[in-house]
Amino acid sequence: MNFYHQFCVHNRRLALIAVFMTTALLIGCSQKTSAPEVSQTTSLSGTITAIDDHGNAVTDLEIAPFTEQGWKLGDMLEATFATGQKIQIKYVENYGDVPEGEYLGRFSTSTKNFKIAINMGNIAKALELSSPSKVVLQKVASPSAD
């Protein structure tokens, strides 16, 4: 009977230790997998090098930096111009990917440079943009699903 009592006490201790170790492991893993949110303050600076025949602002920005930043079609970007004006543009493939009158940014199929535009509008006239002038693009954080 004494052996049985010692066996039960020993098993309870082992079970208790197993519970504590499992709990500690789970807490440790959850802390390691939930990395702190890092604010993405990455931006790209460029120059408006030309205003095309349609009033689009043609920049010297090429696609490689967009890819390096992890920016992709459909992302919302904030464009800050040398005048201090800030607008939000949608990074798209075609002008028609946004409603008429909306701001957009896309890569020219001929020059491969990034253009900032208004679908069916003249952004240079609307915002009084000129060439050459600076522009800074920054990705707008998407609202979290929480």
C-alpha cells in the first residue's frame, strides 16, 4: 500500500510538472510568433521629370524600388509633392482600374516610369504640378482585420 501511495504521489508530481512545462512552452511560443508590429515608414523619393500631353505627372521612379519595398498592385500610396500637397493614390495597372476622377499611380508601358494621374483628368492642372519637382511616395497602412 505504501508503494502504491508513493507511486500515485510521484505520478501527480510528474503530471503537474508536465502541465507547467506545457503551459510555459505555449506561452513562450505565442510570444515568439506574435512579433511586435513595426510601423512601415519606408518611402520612395523621386522627381517629376515631365508633364505629359494628358497632364499626367511622369516621375523618374522605376519598378525595382516598388518591388523591393513589397508594394504591389492595389496598394494605396500617399504622394507628397514639393508644394506640400498630399494625396492618396491607388497603385494600378491601368487607368480604368479606378473610377473616373480618382487619383492613381501606374507604370508607363512605354517609358517604364511611374506616372501619377487622375483617371480622365489632368493632375498637373488640378494640383498645379510642374517639372522638375520632388515627390515622395509612402504606402498607406491598410486597416487591420482585428
